Amino acid sequence: MIARLPIVAALVLVPIGLTFASRAQEKTAGEESSGSVPPELEPIATLVGRWTGQAVPADNPLRGWRETHDWAWAFEGGEPVGLTLSIEGGTILASARLSFDPDAKVYRLEGTDPRGEPMAFVGTLDPRTKALTLDRSGPEGDDRLTIRPNSNGIRSDFWFDRKAPGSPQYARLVRANLGRAGENFAAGGASSIGPRCIVTGGAAAITVSAGGSTFSVCCSGCRDEVLANPEKYAAKLKAALASRPSGRPVAIPTGPGDGSFDRPSADPGPGADPPEPSPSPSPTPRTEPSDDPEPSPSPSDAGLRRRGASLLRIGQALEKQGKPDGALNFYRRVLSEAPDTPEADTARQRIRAIQGDG
């Protein structure tokens, strides 16, 4: 039986020889890093974020425990070169780093178990199922770790199997069925609507303030990358907004600039927009952001509405999460930054409802 050893572990970064990390450092001093995800890691990029669920030992299915898995990007030279994993409540792994070795063409996962002992797995990715199968020769036999993000983007499996010496096959010891924190399972899949990460372009779950701007990012790894290079991402944001204005901006161009960051919810799923809160009873019908009051809005009007709709969604999400002060801040920004729009009318109604002014 595998004893349960709850632990909250810091990430452990283990050097693994010539990998994407060392190759990223070979860039010349004047060459700008792109922040693009290596193609070998794209199939498992959906792992980034927080996952929670129940782990069950095979020898006693009635005795389970809760686990929380946090995945984030690891950077070298401004480039994402791998994924870091931190597990709370786990019995197999406490922390690890996952990377791809381009020379051996294998994936490597290296880290520590809950007792602080090193663990190292090597394996491959099934291109059809996106399942990572990672093996090692352990002290008690051959161990196998399987990590599989499901196609719906809101569930993943984490299995640990062992083949004892002399045994012809693997036997499952622990399985953890995890769900992306903050997602609505009834919806059937992760939402593709929402802010995008300024670093990788993935679905954003948190914001970070640096250099006078507030950026949307997908994980703590990208947060740290922005804090280390705020000018670089301020320029990237400016270029993105100039070339591709959108109702889902990659950042909100104001902030305290103190390096603080907030999650849109207690346990958000990256890119997931929480359902809009129902407005308080009001004699004035609510106007949805998608309704066009003008038959042919001008480009400037359309830009205002996109901006207002983006701020309004954030305010509505905060209100639904029981954060009225934060919601009021964004509703007031709608009035300031997108005046005379249907979104401003909706924001004004929500302000009155929160303040109890009818």
C-alpha cells in the first residue's frame, strides 16, 4: 500500500542536458525571443492551469484523498521550454519539470516525491490521445506514469502503475481523476472565449500588473516572465492592440504596477468566462452586449463597444464571485471608457443594483 503523504511542494527545476532550455540560451544578444510554445509541447499545453480531484488507491477504492495539480510554463531566455508541476496532497510526486529532449526525441519528467527523493521518468506522447506515457526503473520495479488531458479540455487523468520484478504486466496503484478548477462540467468543454495570455497566446486565467499595465497571463510561469520583462510585453501589447483590436484584449492598459496579480475567481480555469450574473429586478430591460443599437455602427463605435463588452464581462464575473468592490471598479471603467454604449447602460444598472439604489 502506498501511504498518503499530503504535502505542498515548491517547484524543483532539474537540469536535463541539452534541451529546449539550453537551445533557447543560444540566441544572440540582439535576437528577440518569441515566447512561442515548442511544437512538441503544444499537444499538452491544455494542462496549464490548476486541476483538482480525487485520487484513489487500487488496494482500497473506498479510501481516497483530494489532490491539486498546478501546471505552469517554465522559461529560459524568455522562451517557454517546458512545464512545471506542483502537486498538493499527492503520494507519488510532489513537484516536477516536464520537457522534451529534441536529440533523444523523448519527453522527460524530473522532480521529487513527497519525501524529497528524486524521480526521473522518460517516455513518449501518443499523438492521437495526447496521453503521455512515462517510465522509470524504480527500487520496487518498473514504474509507469500516465498523464492524459481529455479532449474536452476540462478533465485529465493521472495514473501510476507498477510492474513488480518477475511480473508480466503493469498493475495500477493509484489513479487520480481531475477536473479543471473553475470549469462548468455540464457545459461539456472548456470555454474558448476570454482573454488570451500576453506571453504564449493561450487562454488566460490570471492578471499581473507591471510597468503601469495589467496583463492577462495563463499561469504563474508566464506571470514571472512578465514581471522580469515588463517593457518587452508592454511593447508586445501595444503592437497587438494596434494590429488586431478585439473584444477580448490580451491586457487591460492600467494597473498599480506593483507586481501584484489576481485570479478572476477562486479557482479559475484558463480562458473560462464565468456565466454572466442575472441582473437584479429592474423595470428597465437589460440590454445584452451582443445587441447592436445602431444599424451601421462606425469603426470607432465598434471599438468602444468591444472595449466596453470586455470590461463588462470582467465586472459581471467578479460580481457573480461575490466581489462587489472589484465589480464596481470595472463597471465604472465601462462608463468612463465606453460611454454612451449599451454596455455602459448595463454597467450603470449593475452599479445601481450593487449600491442598492434601485
